[in-house]
Amino acid sequence: MTFAPGHAVRVRDDWPELRGPCHIRTPHYLRGRTGTVVRHLGDFPNPEDLAFARPAARLPLYHVAFVPQSVWPGAGGAELLVELYEPWLEPA
């Protein structure tokens, strides 16, 4: 586990689907956005590999909170909470 609760993280601004078939569990609208780690949910097999029946390493999965207005201008609400795997996160 790399990140702890309270760490500021940025979702990688990567678009592997442009390079060929893939299965992505990271929402497009969050790529390049900054949020805060809320909690580590455990380590789970990488669904991006499981989708193609490839061996899947266990990866840390986190709840990451975003301010909705930073994702969608004019949005209401106090928090947007999303589950993201560690390879999609980098320190902010």
C-alpha cells in the first residue's frame, strides 16, 4: 500500500484504450483530477487483467474523494467518492 488516508493523489491522465483493446475501471471524467485518499479497501486481483483471462496481480484499492465542483463545474454535493486501483494514482 503506497497511499494512506489524507494523501492528495492525482488520477493518471492516461488513455490506454487509444492503444488497443483494454478494460479500464477508471472513469474518464476523473483522469487528471486531484482527490484525497479516504481509505485503503484491501488488495484485489487487477480487473484490467482478469477481463482478458490474464494472470492478475493483487493491487491496492482505495476510496478516493473528489470535490464534485472540481470535476463538474456547477455540481452540487459535498463529496464524490470513487474506488480506484493504485496504478491509476500518483502523488499530487
